[in-house]
Amino acid sequence: SLPLLPLEGLGLEEELGPKRKKRKRDLSGGVAGPSPRVKELNSTCGGLLKKLIKKDEDHVFHFPVTPSEAPGYTDIIKRPICFSEIQEKCRVHGYGTLQEFAEDVSLVFSNCMTYNQPDTPLWKLAHDMFRTAYISLYRCARRYSYAL
């Protein structure tokens, strides 16, 4: 599994409140198709993603990065991902856990922050959106008792 970006220094402790004990749930769909819980999870993830897409007014993270936009991107970024790919995975009930979804969302911003320098507008946008995403994911995990 891919690590999430480090959270130290984001000041989220006060905003999010104390941690609750995590409960893991089996959300696997089996051969008969996705279970109702997996469908619910992917619907919830899709809703969270829609909020992020709305915040991404310039559609910076919605489509795959092209070589003309970012020369050498694929030399630096080994697992490119964008919101449209995550959106499709939600549509087909491809996430079995909130952690899988969180890792993909985190990777979108981590990739941007890896490729761009910290003093650039794109790096700052990725950092701010990651913070927003993390707060939303944390609240979702608490509300629905999903493990993160």
C-alpha cells in the first residue's frame, strides 16, 4: 500500500478532534459482484471526490498530465493518477476500503508536489487540496466507521 503524505505541520489535530478507535470492516464484494457496503463506500467516495473536483476550479487534477504540460513528468512520477481515473474507479465500485481511495487521492497531490517546486502555485494548490481532502476523509471515516 502507498503511504499518505506526512501530516505533521498541517495543524489538523485541533481541527479534527481526538481519534476514535478504528474498526476494520470486510468490504470485499466476492464473485457475485460488489456488496451493498462496497457500493455504499464507492458512492461515498464519489461524493467526496465531487467536492474536490468542485474545488479544483481550473481542472488541474481532473485529467491525466500530458508531456506538453509537464516535460519529463513520467520520468519523475512512476504512478500518475488523476481525478477522472478515481471517478471511474468509484463508478465501477473499484474501491474495497476507504484506505484504497485515500491512497489514490493522496497520490494525485503527492505526484504534483513531487514534480513541482514548493514555491510554485501548483505545489501550493496541491498542498491546500490535500489538506482539504484529508479532513474530509477523516470525517468520513469517523462518520461511517471506516478504517483509514
